[in-house]
Amino acid sequence: MHTSSERPTTNAHLLGWVEEMAKLCKPDRVYWCDGSEAEKKRLTEEAVAAKVLIPLDQKKWPGCYYHHSNPNDVARVEHLTFICTPTKEDAGPTNNWMEPKEAYRKLGALYDGAMKGRTMYVVPYVMGPATSPFSKVGIEITDSVYVALNMGIMARMGKVALDRLGQSNEFNRGLHSVADCNPERRFICHFPQDNTIWSIGSGYGGNALLGKKCLALRIASYLAKNEGWLAEHMLILEAESPTGEKQYVAAAFPSACGKTNFAMMIPPAVFKGWKIRTVGDDISWMRVGEDGRLWAVNPENGYFGVAPGTNRKTNPNAMDSVRKDTLFTNVARTADGDIWWEGWDTEAPPELTDWKGQHWKKGSPDKAAHPNSRFTAPAKNNPAISPSVDDPKGVPISAIIFGGRRSTTVPLVLEAFNWTHGVYLGATMGSETTAAATGQVGVVRRDPMAMLPFCGYDAGSYFQHWLDMQTRIPHPPKVYMVNWFRKSAEGKFLWPGYGDNMRVLKWMLDRAAGRVGAQETLLGNTPKAGDLDLTGLDAPKENVAAATKIDLGEWEQELESQAEWFDKLGKTLPKPIALQREMLLERVRSA
Ligand code: SAT
Ligand code: MN
């Protein structure tokens, strides 16, 4: 173990900051993570001894451990997440705002002595491939060994980051303490101007693994605006055709709407010879390349995926990814070190220990696994990982896809007429809420580009930045809106989803390559009759018709309801976006 006298860096900026934070939090020990296998083994043993982790059956689940979170701490807390910019206007109407000095003072008082009796782990990490010019270095200070171990899976962690940092002062300063895990003293604060994150009172993923949503989205989106690139809540997928041509798409869906499943999809039998591989399942950093196309890297190195509903049928690649060296949080477990969740391949065993650690009997009305229970799995476990994941220049994006969870109105697929219309589609995206965030589940809310909880600055300015990107990208990707979640009047899903989404993806890939035409509708381009390959689809033709239908009555309502959203955005909403809505509404009304 490195003690404070045995520090693995001479970087004075870093040493000074760590010392200052230690003085504030007053831990018993300071430990610098090096990211080695030996260290991982040691920290895991410590976590097991402290009952933070419970070993699973190591024959069946080698290197896998179980973690129960505090039952009050199971999801992101948007109402306790703040953007701390000099003015409230900089944070915009969709973010909570705190004045930076006030935030440092308020949280500083909570951090004071918060690590007494504990170890302070210093976790250096790189988001993005180690040698990529896209990548960013962060240092997370945390008092949670669970967080340190998760960061070791989700990011390139340890020595690699200190080597990359050298003597530079350019790193994200992340301070995290679970403290007393009290929701009344829980705050997730971002200081974009200082490249700093202060998070206290939660040990849960998005609140505590600071490289992920806090740095790679909230802080990075702010940096991206200033530096002319895009930091987005998007998976990155590689599609290789039977002739060996590779195309890449980036797709934004809100949390718990199937990004991981889409990124790991297995195409149906009729798409013989097609290979779908994963570059990333959650976050995409995109810059304009020398060839004028948009190039993307995945800043992460692992998957923090939703467990319930994942099984060998819905996502075999995810099931293979979690087979070893994976941490499971808040799923259900058996007495003999096995696990289970709702939507597992087989029925629940007669008895389980539920996510709260309580005895659970089959047939109980309560869920055995929390709906937002998660796995943290190394990306390299994924049998369908793209060989380009570590490519420092990233992959060229041919299509950007926006998708929400909508029971009505939004058709299976719609292609934007042009970039501005595409930005408008992203900006007005709606989705029914899920268990990934604390709050009511199943209500439609606007979630622009799936970034509502993750954009680190004013939403109107963010849309302007998207519009401005057009002039920077000589060869922009095509833009799509999709909806896998439309329901019948009886409340049944109309489209089977999962692997069958390949049918829609194939059309988008063909469009992006100019291989197929489209039908123009009032709202965007759609597949012509027969252009979606439905061979072997296990769904009635009427359902497909209903899933792809554009109902102008529903759209009139939808477009009208967008006015409320635009009012909320206020005066920074770009004119071209407001005009898109007005034009569409006029067209729909006069049709
Ligand atoms: O908890 S996370 O924010 O990391 C996952 C998600 O909600 O997308
Ligand atoms: Mn996400």
C-alpha cells in the first residue's frame, strides 16, 4: 500500500490538491490506486472483509462479487444534482443551479471530517483510449472501496493515467464521499469552469463513479461546446456487412431504454453474414476528422448496465460480458452464491435474498432485484467488442439516431430532412421515465438528445452548439428518430425490438450509404413499402403497420405540446429550432 509518504507522482498540482482534500476530509489513510491486478485482488479482499462485497460462487462466476447499496441510494438523483456556474443563466432552465462559492462552502462543511476512520482512495483514470488526443484525465478521490473497484472496470485506471498526466495541471478534480449516505445531505455538484466535481452522500453509479455521467457528459459537454466537439449520451455500434464494409452509428436513448441491448444486438437469421459489434454502450465523444466526417470514441472501458430484462435471448453478449470479473449491485442472490433478476432466463428459484438483503419467496409481489439493479462488466469480456475500441482516432459515424420510449405518436423510424431538422428532432425528443432516476416512472418528459440530466450548461445554447456543428462537419451523418416502444390500444408492444431492430438499422445504414430511396412524409423520410426487410419477423403485419404509422392527429397534439417545452427553454432557444416546429405544425394543420 502506498502511504502518503509513498506517492506515485511528483506532479505538484496533483499532490497539492490531494493534500488539501485530505486536510478537509481527514481520512485515517491515503491510498493511491495503481490499477494493477494485484491491487484489485487486495482491494476486493478488503471489501469482502468489510462486507461491502459478497463473493458469488467462484466456479460459476469467477471474479464476480455482489453489492447491496443502501436502500435509500439506488439511482441517480436529478433533484440533488447541480451545475455550479457563475450565473444561473449559464446552467439554464433545465439544470439545478448553485452559486459556486456557496456550493463549495455548503459541501465543504459536509466534507469536513467526513472520512475520519476511513481510507481515502486516490483514483487516477483516463476517459478514452490511453493515447488518444480525444481522451481526458480525471482524478477521483473517494472513501468508497466499491467506487474504486468500479472505476477500475469503467475507466482505464491507475498508472496509465498518471503517466499520461505527467506534470500537467489539466485534470478533472473529483471529490467523492459517501459520508453518512443521507439523502438530506446528498449533493452532486459540477463546477465546469474549474473542471471540478464534488459529490457527497451517495455511493450509487451515476452519482459516484465520477468519470461517467459527471465528467464524460456534464463537464465534457461544457468543454465540447468551448472546443467545438460533441460529448453525447450515445452508444456507438459497428455494423459489418457480408461484403466486409464497416459502418458506424451513434445512438442516443435515455437511461434504461435499451442502449446496451442495441449496442450488443444479434441480428435475426435473415441478416446472414452481418456482424454487429460494440464500440460503446453509453457515451460518445465526437470530433470532426481531417476527412470532414464525424469521428467518435467511447470514453469508457466497461458497461454499467441495467440487469433486469437481460437474458440469453434479449442480450446474449451482455450475459457473456458478465460471466467473469463483474460486480453486481442490487440484484437478487441465492444462498449458494448464484444470482437472479426479473427477466432472467429461468423462473425465480423458490427462495432468494432480495436486493434489500431480505428473505424473498417466489410469488412475492415485491421485486427480488431492484428495477435499476446493475452489472459493472469489463468491456473486454464482450465477445462482440469492436476491434476499433482502442483506436485513438475513433470511428467514423454515418448516422446519428435519437430514440425515446413512447407508447404513442412516434413511428418506428423517421429520417430527418437535413441537419437542422435532425437537431430539432433531437431537441424535442420525449420519453417515458424509467427507474434509472429517482422519481415517478412512466410519464412523458422531454429529454433532448437523451441529455436532459447530463448537459452541463444551458439547453438552448446546447442546441445552438449542435446547429453550429453543421458548418464544422463537411460530411455530416444522417440523423434519425426511432421508437421501439409504441404500444397497441391494449397496451402491448407493437414491435418486437431487440435483434429485430436490425431491420430498421439496416435501412438507416443503406440510406446513409445512398443505397436505398425513401418516402417523404410531412414529418420526415420513412421507408418505402417493402424497404424494411421483414422476412421471418415474428409479428403480425398489422402491428408493423401500426408501429410505422404517422397519425397526423396525434402529431398535431405532439407539436402543440412542444410549445410548452420551448417556453420552458426561454430566450436561448435557437430561432431555427422554433421555426421547425411552426413549419411542421402548419403543414400538419393544413394537410
Ligand atoms: O447511473 S448511471 O447514470 O451511471 C446510469 C444511467 O442512468 O444511465
Ligand atoms: Mn446512460
